Amino acid sequence: MQTLPKRFIERMQAWLGPEAEVFLQALAGPYRTGLRVNTLKIAPEAFRARSPFPLSPVPWCPEGFVIEDPEARPGLHPYHAAGLYYLQDPSAMVAALLLDPQPGEWVLDLAAAPGGKTTHIAARMQNAGVLVANEIQPRRASILALNVERLGVTHAILVNESPRRLADRWEGLFDRVLVDAPCSGEGMFARDPEAIRAWSVDRVRRSAGLQKAILFEAARMVRPGGWLLYATCTFAPEENEGVVDFFLKAHPDFDLVDPPRHPAFDHGHPEWVDGGDPRLIRAVRLWPHRGPGHGHFYALFRRAGDERPSRPRPESDLPGRARRALETFWAEAMTTPLSDEGLILWEDQVYRTPMAPALWRGLRVLRPGWWLGRLRKDRFEPDHALAMAVTSREVHRVLDLPLGDPQVTAYLQGHLLEGPWAEGWVLIALEGFPLGWARAERGRLKNLYPRHLRAIRWWEVPEGT
């Protein structure tokens, strides 16, 4: 690990005192990979029973584990391609636990990439309700889309907007809002040398200014009686207790909640802020020397009142040509009835949107919901996102392969699979878990696994948050 900045060490010694030495040792590593089971597809104990890696539980998250083999490459395993898990730092798993989203609610993740907290929220919501995942940086937004798709999330709208634009449009709309704020990244030092090189006290102060601005916009979108969770992956009080203190002074209609705690959680430290509000003790700090993970800071607010906004349900608005093409495909390929709710044609793509289009039109929307497929003249072609969010029981024809079958690797690499097969759509699955589509033509299976996924080096994708 690269040498930590001297000024950073001095600051941590001043705050942690005798505890600083063990903190700095833990921050130096070694880093242990966290794995969160995707409960949209499999139960935690069912996955643990078949896990190819030795796992130990994350004490505060029932679906969270730590991979005990440092040589494991979980991003390369076919179970990863099937969306059975997300590689996430154990500290980051706390966000969905504190926010506590419920099925049917409206939830906003304001800085969502790369998708760890978004997909955890989606699983806790059981794919029911409205989940808006916003990411202002286009490149990171594309990674967010890949992870939402891989884990089978169907009730999310992906947006590429500034917080202010969203707040101007969606004031008081959401039951729960998460602000996973951009920060100086001190919690990333164990695995990201660039975070160490980029660190400075000036960067800490600049980050704090940006965080205050984002948090203020986020608060506008919380309905009366709703919840707001502020999170960072840094240790600096300026970005944590300092931001929360500033927010509380400016927002008397928000109170800081004292959430359920695990013994490994530390409280907030009002004494680290000049004139800090005593309520800051209700915040949650995670340290790398007190449990698995890099470390995080959380502050959970609740807004006064109990007013639920009017939220129109999305109506289907699918032109006749597109509807006929979709219904033809559905009758041929799927075993379950086609639900009519929220079906829309967006350019040449068919989506099921969870939110009335009048609420998101005019914003920079990457995906307005669950991408079912594309209209090709008068023919419907299913998208990979449809395959990843159904079960093998919902498809007429399935090639279900066991782990270790060479055809699994062949499929994920984009090769043709031999037949004989009658012409039509086939779902390729791994032990019952979908991997993607194939099309039977002339007795062989044309591989439709997306080309952009065949080249992805998943272990290099910055998951973890």
C-alpha cells in the first residue's frame, strides 16, 4: 500500500488518540472482498450452500458475506454473470439497512453509480414501487445500468441529471432519499492508491461544500414524514458531522434519527465539530478496525409531518404495431400472461415504466424502467434485461446448464451452441438462473449474449459501494 499522507495521519491521531494506531494498521489492509447475495434471485443461505468461495457472514447484514480466500476472482465466476451477487464493501451494506425501503414506496438514490446501494435497495423493495437511480456522470451511469440489469431490477428508472434539476421537478415526491455523497474517499485508501494521491485537506473542504449543496437539494425531494439518509466513505469530520450540523441548523423540519445499532458501530462525534449539535451523536460511524469493511459514515434524518403526495399510476401507451409484436413474442416465448401496466414505446424500445411518463419527460432519462426489448419493423426482439429479471419457469424453452458445463463458458464468450433445436427463442440458464437469450436457427442456437458484456473485465468494474 502507498504511504498515507502525513497530514492525514496527524488528523486521525488527534481524533482517535490511542486507537489511531490500530485504525491505521487496518486501513493499510489487506483488503477483504465483500459479497452481498442478490435476494431478488436467491436466498442468502441457499447461495452460501453452493458458494464456490469460503464465506464468513457480515455481522450487521443478513445477505452480506466476506470472501475469505484472497485469491478468489468472484467477478469472473458464472454466478456473477447470472446476477446472484454483488461485490460490495460490508460498510456500504449498512445504507439499505438504515434507509429501510419498503415494497411499494417511492425511493430516490441521488448519486447511484456504480449501483451497489441501488441494487440493495431494489432487493429490499422486492421490485415493488418506484426506485429512481440518478447518476450525474455519464460514464458511471453506464456502469450503473449494467449492474441494475444484471441483478434483475425491474422497477427502477435510471436518470442522468443534476440534483437541482431533479429537485425543481420532484419536490416532496419521495418517501425515502439516499445521498451517497461524493467525498474525499479516505475509506478507499485500502484498495485505491489514486485516492491516497488525490487526498489533501483542501479537497476535504471542497468536498464538504459540495456535499452541503447536494444534501440541501435532496431534502427538497423528501415528502413530509419521509426519510433522508446521508452517507460518505470518508472519516473527515468536515464531511461528516460538519455537514450534518450545517444541515440541521438550516432545516428545523428535519430531525436526526437514532437508528438501530450493531455493537461494531460507533456513534457520531459532536466534539469534533466547533459548536456541534448534541444530536450528532445519533449518526453512525463504521471503522475498518472495528469490523469488516473500509468504513463509512451515515446520518439518518426524518422530515416532520405526514403528507403523502399524489402519484399517478403509469398507464400503458403502446402503439398497436408495437403491442402486436410484443404479444406475438410473449405467446411464443413466455409461460405467464403479459401484464399491461406501464408499457410504453420509447424511441424503438419497449419498456415497462413504474412512473407516469409525465413525471420524467423532459429529464435526461437513460432508462425509463424495465427494458423488455426492441421493435424491429414488425418484430419484437427481447432485451438482455428481460432475460435477467425473469425465472426459467416463465419461459417455454430453456437450456439449463450445470456449473462446469463447457457450454456455460462458450455462451458467455459469445459462441454458437449446437442443437438440434426447433426455431424460436431459448433462455440460457445456469442451474435455473438466467444468463441470457439465444435464438434457434437451422438447428443451432445463435448466441445473443450482449457483445459489450463479453469483453467486460468485471473484477475491474468499481463496484464496492
